[in-house]
Amino acid sequence: MESTRQKKVSRLIQKEMADIFLKKGSVLTHGKMISVTKVRISPDLSFAKVYLSIYPSAGQDSILNEIHEQSSKLRFEMGQKVRRQLRIIPEIAFFIDDSLDYIENIERLLKS
């Protein structure tokens, strides 16, 4: 169960990471759209799992690898935005959120 503080910090990180990907995502993704679908943060607020949805989904593994390579720069940029609100900027790990692909698969199976 997440505490109120965890929920607030995860919403803040989600908002700021979405803003970063909106402004600088074209450099990382080569024309693909990235959405930050959810953020899970540890109870001590030192580690955040950021779930990304990449559209179109073809080649999303290579884009995720590029994002992993740039994760320290992304963390620094996020730290610049939230430095007045958070004492410790959490470490960030990026993951693919495949819930949209799962929904499409279920719909395709139901139609057939």
C-alpha cells in the first residue's frame, strides 16, 4: 500500500518526466511518441520505476536501450525541475508498459 507521500512524489515524477519526454523525446526516440503511464516509488523515496508506453511499438527495445543510456541525463534534468520539492532525487529505472499491447491482443482474440 502506497502512502500519501509516495503517491504525491510519483505523480510529480510522472508529470516532470512526461514534460522532459515531450520536449526532448524526439532526440531519443527518432519520431516515436513516448507516454509515461505510471511511476512506482519505493517507501524511502530513493528509487523510482518509470513505466513508458512507446507508440508505434515496433523497435521499442532499441529505444528503451537508448533511454537507459541517457538515464543519468534524464535524472539530472528531472532533478533541476524538482529540486525545491524533493530532498533526494530518486534513482530511476525505465520499463516498457505493455498494457496497451495486452488490451489490443485481448480485443483481437475476442473479435476472432
